[in-house]
Amino acid sequence: MAAAPAHYPCGSTPPDLDPVQGTNKANGVNMRAGSSTSCASRGLAHLSHTINYHCWTLGQDGATWTYARNLSTGYAGWIRDDLLRDNGSSIHCPL
């Protein structure tokens, strides 16, 4: 089994490798500029929004994060997988 990719720094955008769409578990989930809570929010995902997964990586906090585009708002960013109903993307992001 291949090792998981490392943290994506603030401002990073990985390729869209996953056709899966999903939703988050809470209202107003931050979509961040990198896979860390220290990165700025690029927008919010709400319970009624559909988000398109791109891929996942391991964050600085040791949790997994999925990069996604919010199809309702057009915003894109990193969301911690424990905030997504199905735990996010199943495809690793390349470095």
C-alpha cells in the first residue's frame, strides 16, 4: 500500500481525480486554501450544497482532508473528511 501524500500548503490546488459528489455533516463548513485550519477560508459549504470531490491528503493535524468544489457556490477548497457525510474522496492527491 502506497503512503498517503503529505499536507498541501495554503494556496495549493490539486487535480480533479474523483468523479464522486457528496455533502457535509454541518452547516457552514469552511472550505480552506490548504489542508490545515491555519489556512484561510475560501468559502462555506452548507447542508443543502452538493460538493464535487477532487482527491484527499493528510493534513498537518493528522486528519484526512478532501479538496472539493462547491457546485452551489463555485467555491473550492479543502474540507476535513470528518465533516463530510461519506468521509470524503477515496483517491489520494498526487504531490
